[in-house]
Amino acid sequence: MKILLKCFIIMSSALLLTSLAMAQQATPESLPSMQMQSPAATVPSSPAAEQSAQPMQKMDKMADSVTKMSEMCQMMMQKEMGSARCKIVAGITFGVVLFLDLLLLVVLEIQWIVYWSRKLKAERR
């Protein structure tokens, strides 16, 4: 029983530290949503219930924070994947245009060589 209690305390303190770290890195858009949550909204009546409910409230708060963070990460990844298609298309288009430019440059050089060889032959006659 003591081992379980120690594990629970270690886990709750680790989650508390991670939530504090996330709170310090909060952006201005996320601040109003964090301010709307009030810890005084659910206050147990007896001291024994308060002691047992307080870690659970912290755990629930941590779970909500982790859930919100994962949802935000998923949304950012969806935006990245949506813009990846545009980047791939732009890269392919640039590659095709570059290939055509090089091909036309080779054709122009060949025509230039043929033109100058004819002109030099005409001057010799």
C-alpha cells in the first residue's frame, strides 16, 4: 500500500511539473481558456474528502491539459500535411521548368554553333 501511495505521489508531482512547464510556455491565445478554469468551483465539504479529492482534481486537470495539447498538436500536423502537398507541387513545377530551361539552352547552343559555322564558311568563300 505504501509503495502504491509513493508511486501515486511521484506520478502526480511529475504531472504537476509538466503542467507548470506548459503553463510557462502558454501563448496569448491559450491564456483566456486557462483563466476560465477556477479551482474553487469544486470544493469538497469534509477534510478527508478534500485530501483524497485534491490529487484527483490535479490529475483531472493534468489529463485535460494533456488532451488539449495533443489536440493542438494534431491540428498543427494536419495544417503541415495540408501545406506539404502545395510544397511538393511547387517543387515538381520548379523542377520541370528548370529542366525545360536547360533543354532550351542546349538547343540554343546547338543552333548558335550551326549559325556560326555557316557564317564562317560563308566568309571563307
